[in-house]
Amino acid sequence: MPKYALLFIGNEEAAKDWKPEELQKVYAKAGEWFGTNQQVIRGGDELKPAPTAKTVRKKGYRPEGAVVVTDGPFIESKEQIGGFAIVEVADMNAAV
């Protein structure tokens, strides 16, 4: 069966003003998802906060392309990748 990587996206800046009970609800919902899907999860983890991360990219696709290191696990937005899960399911539709 194929494996898929699911990325969990968030916005640390927006969440910094949350009350502890709001954060607990988010973690409870995530825990519920992991519990419901534990039979297909093959790995995954929560990532450290964005200020502790670096992203390594290669410019271009050629072997001689320069390696570029930037701060954070950022995608092209203000959101960050907060964690991931590897699931093993029948197809893309099941992963989605």
C-alpha cells in the first residue's frame, strides 16, 4: 500500500495570544484525529517552534545548484509546518 506524508500547517503568530484552554482544545482535536487514524499512521511528530528551525533548499534542479539555508520551516505564507504524519492507505483519496 502507498504511503503519504500529511503536513499540519499553523500560524504561530496568530496563536500566541490564545488562552490556555483554547490551545488545549486544539491539542485535544489533534489527539482525537491521531487516535481515530492510528491504524494507518506509520510515523510522524510535532515539530519545534518556527524560531528554532532552518530550511535547506537547493537552488534549481542541477547538481551544481547552490544550497540555501533560511530561518524557519516556512512555506510561501505566514503559516508554518507544525508537524507531520506518515499514513499508509489504499490511495490518495483515502489519504485526503
